[in-house]
Amino acid sequence: MKHNLIAVFKFLMLQALLLAFSTRSEAQNPSFKVLVVASADPDHDPMINKSKSFLEKIALENNFEVDFTRDATLINEENLSKYKVLVQLHLAPFDMTQKEQQAMQHFISRGRGWIGVHAAGLTGKQFLAPETPYWTWFEKLMGDVIYIPHPSKQTGRIVVEDKMHPVMKNLPPTFNLYDEWYEFDRSPRPNVHVLATADETSYTPLKPMGDHPMIWTNPSYDRAIYIGIGHDSTACADPNFTILMRDAILWAASPVINVEKKTSLINGNPNGSVPEFKALVLAERGGQHEDFVVAALEWLYGFASEKNFEITVINHASEIDEDLLSKYQEIIQLNYAPYAWGEKAMSAFRKYIEEGKGGWVGFHHATLLGEFDNYPMWNWFSDFMGGIRFKNYIAATASACVNIEDKNHPVMRGVPSSFTIPGDEWYTFDKNPRLYVHVLATVDESSYKPASDIKMGDHPVIWINDKMKARNVYFLMGHSPVLLNSAEFKTMFGNAIIWTAGK
């Protein structure tokens, strides 16, 4: 009996040791992987040579894994699939091949983490040889700014602007750093979310910017941040720069509840019910329409839950191809403009609409038709919208009375004959689309408050193109988040989603 008790005791002790070891080993497994691709330019050697051990120490202390390289060919689709975060350490965008650029663009567009440090922000065509394609997408990622020459290295002050952001919350309100203070042709503020600025009174700028952001995120992407400081190797010994890089990596790797997942959470999905249909939302993020898009997405979460359909959001048309569209019964174009899509996306979208593979609901900016940002007009999309070209808009938003023209159409079910739309931006076009589309509603231009001299006369604001196989609806309104306070607008929006999905 005694021997049996000893044996049982030994067995239990062994099991406890194995469990403790297993738990400890599991806790020590890296929680995610980071790829750091550093510049091969000798100008950055001092900083880069210190960065490897600097970042590896941060990784060890925070339970993640770093792969450090100066080989940009590792920026490819297959290799990037192993990582949650890509750190572009002084690697200039023009030092990447087009294939590498495309792989990184896809990585960021799919919601993975990206941290660009210092020379990663060298935007502009001035670095390129003649006839070399320019990576316009990256310039937009950077907030539509162009790098200009910088002053000599000197000590300057960083001022934290968003003290609540996860990347900033552990930093002091201001801190000094010896660095190379990059300057740009303009402030990126209108297109990005600024986390910290440079205090230009603390050093001698070459060409003062006035408003001089140095660290920012781009709201068009879930986990993308640019850090303009970090040229000098002394940064690797600076405690504030250490905190900045640590928290930037942890934030870039943190989970994002995307629209599809958020819908599932709202639904609760207690019975694992199959959704009635799936909708792809192409959402324009950043800029002046950000508030409307965010409000519309929030409304969509609840509506999808109520009507039991699934939505997935993408923020860039470059992700569109035939394979992607084949998974969805409709597309909701939430203010995204009809240019800079790329041939593959345009071809897939055209086929989807012309062959009736699914429905389409578009808003406001979807008719920004013309030559914008050096892109040619998409003539097919212009024909789809009634052969129109954007002409003008009411600069000051105005409330106006909308009159329903086709009261029997499913999109207008439950909507009164006329109603007021709160302050919006009313587009005008070079011609009336009425001859080529089926008009559902018009705006009474005499009802604009405040009044405006910018008018079309007969002014359709909601229409369908019944010459296409796909069910489709275009809404001219969609500039301001106050639209989501309008019961009539939400009713039409919901009706349009259900009708275009064929339900």
C-alpha cells in the first residue's frame, strides 16, 4: 500500500511538472511575427546596425518575434503571409521594385500592420529616373505629401498631439531628439490622423512648414503609421524612442474588429444561421467624407444584423477582381470615387454590372466623373451613370426638399412623397442623366437652405440604370453624417440594399 501511494505521488508530481513546463512554454511562444526590412543605403548604416539588437530586445521583452533583413526581395506575397507587421526601416519606396511595392500595398490594404520609419517617407518623383513608374498609392498612404530637402541634423522637440492614442499614451507630452527633421511640401493633416508634431521653434528648419506633423496614422488603413524621426543611431539609446517603437509595433499587431466580425458580434449568431446574402462595401476613408462613411458603416452594422446579411469592407478598389466579386451578391460603393481603380478592378466591376452577377448601391462621390488627380475619366462608369460628367457642387452644404418621382419603386417603399434632406453637398453635372436613366427622385433647388445660384433646373438625385442587368441605385446625397439622422434616408438606403440584392 505504501509503495502504491509513493507511486501515485510521483505520478502526480510528474504530471504537475509537465503541466507547469507546458504552460510556461506556451506563454513563452511568440505571440506574433514582425518583418523588419531595412534600407541597403550606406547613409543609414549607423542607425540600422544598431537597430537589429535594439528591436530584438523590444521583441524579447514583449513576447513577439523579429526577422531583420536588408533584402527587399523578402517583400513578396508568400513571405509576407507569415507576418502581422512590416517595418519599413529607412527603406525608400523608390528602392523597391514594382513587384515589391505591389506586395506591400496588398499587405497594408488587407489590414496588416505597417510602420514606416524616417526615410520610408521619401515621396516624390524627383528620385526617379525618366520614364520610371511612380508609386502614387504610396504618396496617398503618406497623406498626399511630397518630401522636400531637410535641414542638417540637430536637436529638436516632439510634441504629442493625441495623448490617448495607444502609440502615444506612454510618452511624455514633449521630448527632445537629435535627428534629421524631414520637411514636406504641405502638411498631411487633412488626409491623416496626426499623433505628434515637430516644434519648429526648437530647431532651425530649412523651410518652415508651420503645421509640421512628424508621426501620423492614415485612417484609410487599420494599422498603418508613419514615424518621421529615427535617422540618428542615438535614437536606439533614447528611452522615448524605445517606447514609441515598442508601442507602434504592439498597436500595429493588435487585432482589428472588421465589419464582418463586428456584424457577427452584433448578430451573436447563436444558432450559426446562414446569412441571406453577402455584400461587399467599398468605403472611402479619410478626407472630408470620413464622418459620413463612419456613420454609414455604423448604421450598416445594425441593419445587417436585423436583416441577417453579411458585410465585408474594403478601402481600396485595387483589391477588386473577379474572384473577389464572385463571393458577393451586391456591392455598396460608399462614396468611393470612380478613378484610380486599375484595369483589373475596372474590368471585374464592369462585368459584374453588365452581366448582372449582383446588385450595386452607390453614393455621392461615386459620380465624381472627370479627370481628377491626373487620372483619365472612366468613360464606362460615366455611361453607367447616365453619360454625365461632374460639373460643380454647392460649396456650403444645404438642406433641401426631395420629391419622389416613382412612388411605386421598391426603393421608395415606406417613404413619403416629399421630405427634407439635412445639410448635404448637391452635385451638378454637365448634362441631365434623365434621358439615359430611370429617375426615382429629384431635388427642389428652390428649397436650398441656404440658397444657392448653382442649379441644374431639372435635378435628379436618385436614379437607376435599367439598361444594365444588375439592379442598381445611385444616391446623390452622402456628404454629411447628419444624413443618418434622417428616417427617410435610412429607409431608402435599407430598401436599396434589399432590392439590389434581389430579395
